[in-house]
Amino acid sequence: MSAIGGGTPTPTARTVQELDQEESFGGRRRFLGGWRRRWNRMARWQQWLFLIIVLAAIYYLPVANPWLITTEPGNDFPISCFQMAVYALVGVGLNVVVGFAGLLDLGYIAFFAIGSYTAAFFTSPDSAVIHIPYLWTLPLAIGIAMVFGVALGLPTLRLRGDYLAIVTLGFGEIIRILATIIPAAKGQVGFKEVGHPPGTDSQGHPIFSVSNGTPWYWLAVTVIIVILMLVGNLERSRVGRAWIAIREDEDAAEIMGVPTFKFKLWAFAIGAGIGGLSGALFAGQVGFVNNQKFDVATSMLFVAAVVLGGSGNKVGALLGGAIVAYIPLRFTAIADYKYLIFGVILIVLMIFRPQGLVAAKSHLLTYSRVVADRVRELRSARGAPSRGTPVRPAAHAADESTRGGAE
Amino acid sequence: MTTLLELKDVVVGYGRIEALHGLSFTVEEGEIVSLIGANGAGKTTTMKAISGLLNLSRGSILFDGQDITRMKAHVRVARGISQAPEGRGIFPGMTVLENLDMGTYGRKDRTGVKEDLERVFALFPRLAERRSQVGGTMSGGEQQMLAIGRALMGHPRLLLLDEPSMGLAPQFIRQIFRIIAEINEQGTTILLVEQNANQALARADRAFVLETGTITHSGSGRELLTDPAIKEAYLGVA
């Protein structure tokens, strides 16, 4: 919670006119900006209702298998949905690194690979390591990926911009090559029969199987919701403020008393953990892990997903991830040209909407909700208050804005 | 008067190129000290060395009697050194209020924040008017006010001002320097670097002239203002 917004009634109070101005700034934004404004104006119960309907639709998606949207006959739709969910989770994780802290990580696939191999090592019969239940590998994958994230971050986060990008690119390659040359990683042969969550259906078949994507999709969506809530809380905390300050101007952040190195390392570690988690989920569903899936091009695709969706906005990154996964699955005829197509899309996007589909807010995420509430109240009670009316400051805005995902 | 800041034989280099060759000077508590010099003389390097953004290759920096040479920049803020960086360095996407709020980031005490905010708004009424405006959309002078105000929100004992007059209109320059003097009267020690030697010397208790990484002249502000060599080189008077 912002210290200034917190305790000072008069000096920080905004006037109605200022609020109106802010509204008109929002109004000038077209496209998804209008949605955000509309969302902020909704009452809390309306937001909940809306969220519940959207969530129900999202959970129902693979079962509904809607015409036109479906990826069949080319690809099984529930499995495609699961892959979209995994990419969406990757988007959310990479967004913490690229979007929040402004650190360009071109080797994010490495953490995805580390998560996949963690799941494989501890569950596949091909592995000599001790075996643990699959669900335990999810937190383990987060932990191990975070350790690697810190190990990569400690020596490299003193670098800036392009230099950091090059080092992370190299790291991505190192992990892929290690998977090829270390005998225990089994190179192209890989690990078969990676574990899955427990449970069998009435005929005794496992619920979580390689051929049935729906339960996996539900698991992934649930994981995404939990991660979104955690990331959302971080974003609104002191940590989130530090990240935004670092992204805007690292030196300025440092001389404001922000321990920039520490918070960059945290962004790296948290991003890595989410990457590891998505890798472990992916490995479980596919049931097979070898060294073929973790190339640099996929890393680029991850970055493209974040940039496309809106770097710095978690909902945008989520959307970007899902879109990047969906397009080649849906339009199988053009799947081979996906890099070309995404390249063109990104160029067009950079010209017409450089902030991505859903724009980030460089504000500290403290005020917007409260401001919207105020404007609505004042509009409904039109007449009496106008210019210069002190408005309740953004006290406890943090608690008020801890609702759902869309900021 | 006690010595608040002391630089002893400070050497700072970028790679192999030395920007400061053994700089030594002190700032006493309660003073305004000006460091003047041309482009490339090492003014900003000196500031960054004091705030901790640059590491020293040799020498030491003492703040309030303690050696802070190896201390990280963000820790120095908590000790009482705040900087308004060159080129203003505000957070362009944040509002005025959010920028000021960032200035309190390193503070442990939450009680004094309100008074400091009122103090900043009293010094810069313009910031109070524009409190919800996005920093990047403000004029140069307003951004400069914001940078100084933000540094004050850290409640510093020593305020470092890097070229506060850069790129400002003449009436703004006079105003900024008047406010700097006022901040000083309220008890904050100030070290400022300037190309605008006239104003910087007129307001300073003491001043140093920096040329290619070494101090060539020192004295009270008034002495340097009337020094013929300084007049010729920095004040544009033959």
C-alpha cells in the first residue's frame, strides 16, 4: 500500500475534475482500453458474476468443442486446449520477467525444459532416480527451476538490456545441449511414461491419460488461476512497485532506495518457477520427454506471446500465450509457416499497437479501482459536488483491488 | 559545523578511461556546495560516485564520519543521501503522486511521510496542482521540480542535485535556485553540480571548479564569482 495514499486526507485527495480528466484519458484509448474502463465501472457483484460466467465458459471449452473454434480434425481439441493453457501459463511466467521487471529473457525455454525433466526424472520408469507421485513433482519443478533461475541471475543480472538477452539466449542453448550430452538425460531417447495425477474412471482407466486432454486442461486452468492470484498480489505489493520502478528507470529506482538487484533476482526466480511448473504440466500430459522440444525458436515464440498479448499485463500475456499456441493448432495448413506469420503479426502490431493487445499500466495499480468507484458514485449523485470536492484518498486501495484477474 | 560528506582521493573510471583523478573535498553540515565545470569535467561522475551508482577504483567516501565507499546505492538512501539525477530521471509512466511515493521507498519511518509531502507541496505548489498528472507528460521545469521533490521525500540529510537548471527557461532557473536555497534554510545540506555557474556560485557557501577530473579552484561562492579566471572561463565575461 502506498504510504502517501494511505495516511493523508487532504493533500492527496483528488478532485472530481481530475477524476473526470482521467476518465477522458481512458476514453481516448480504443479497443480493449474501453473494456477496462467498463470493467472498472462495474459493481463488485457484476464483476463476480462476469468472472464466474467467463470461468465457466473457459472450463466448459474442451467439452463444448465449438464449431469454427475447434482445432479438429487436425488436432484433438481438448489436448489443444491443454496446450493453449500451458502456453498461457508460460506467458504469465515470462511476463513477470519481461513485462514487470523489464528484463529480456530469450532463454525462458530452459526453465520449461528443467520443469519437464524434473517431472520425467522423478516419475518415469526409464529414470533411475527415486520415484515420487507426479503431483509432488509440480512444486519440485518450481523449486528446481527457481534455483536455476537464481544461479543464472546472480552473475548475469548486473548486465543490462541486450547483454542480458544474449546471456539468457546462451543459457537456453546450454540447457538444451546438456540434455543431449549428459547420459542421464537420455538425449533423443528420452523418458517414456512420465507420471500423471492419481485417479481412475469407472472402467479402471486412469483419468489423466495421454489421450484425454480435458482433465489435464482443467488442472492447468486451475493452476493458472492460482498463479494469477499470487502474481496479482505480488504486482500490487511493494515488490510490484519496485518492479515497475526498475522497468521505468533502473538507476532512478536504485537511488530511491529500491534494492534493484534483489528484486530483479526475485523476478527471475519467480518467472523461472512458473516456467518450471508449466514444463512439468506439459511433460505429464504428453507423457514423454526428450531433448527435441526445447529449441531457441520456442523461446522466441514465448517472448512473442508476451509481446503480442501486452508486455507488463498478466491478462495480456495469458491471452498472447493462448493465441500463439492456438493459431498453428487451428490452422494446420499454415502451421509450418508459423514463425513467418507471427513475425508479420508482430511487425504489424508494433506499428499499430506497440503496447500489445492488452496494454500494461505503468501506474502503481493502487488507485484505478478506487478512482473508478468514486467517479461512478459522484456521477450518480450528480449536481451537488463538483470542482474542488475532496475525494476520499486511496486508503486501503490494495485490499479493495484484490479481486479477480483483470486490472 | 561538522563534516557531513568527505571525499578522499576518489578515482573513478569507465573501463580504462579515468574520469576522476583523485578528487578530494568536503561538504559541511548545513552548507550549499556547488561544483561547477564544463561538459565532461566529471561532475555527473562525482555525483554518481557519491550516490553509489558508480564504484570507485580508488579512494574513499565518508558520510557522517562513516566509510560508505562500498555501500550500495539503495542503502545510502536510507542513510540520508538522496539524489535528483541529471536529465531529471523521473518515472515517466507514473503520476506525480506515485513518483513522490517512490521517493519514500527506502524509508523505515512512515510517520514523517505526511509532513514531507506537505513540505514538498509547499515548496512546489505546481506539483500539488498536478498530482495526478503522468510525469512524462509534464514540462521540463515541472519534471525538475518533481525530481527534486521526489528526492526530498526520502527526507535526506544530504541532497545531491545534478544540473537542476539543465534545459530550463531563465525564469524557471531563478525559481529553482530560490527553492534550493529555501530547502537549505530548512536544514538540508546541498551539493549541486552545475554548468550554469552564475546562479550556482551566487547561492553557494562554498564552491569548487572541476576540470577534467580534478579540482582547479576552490573558495566561497562569492570569491569564485569575482575571480577573473573563473569569470572568463565560466561566466562568459571577459
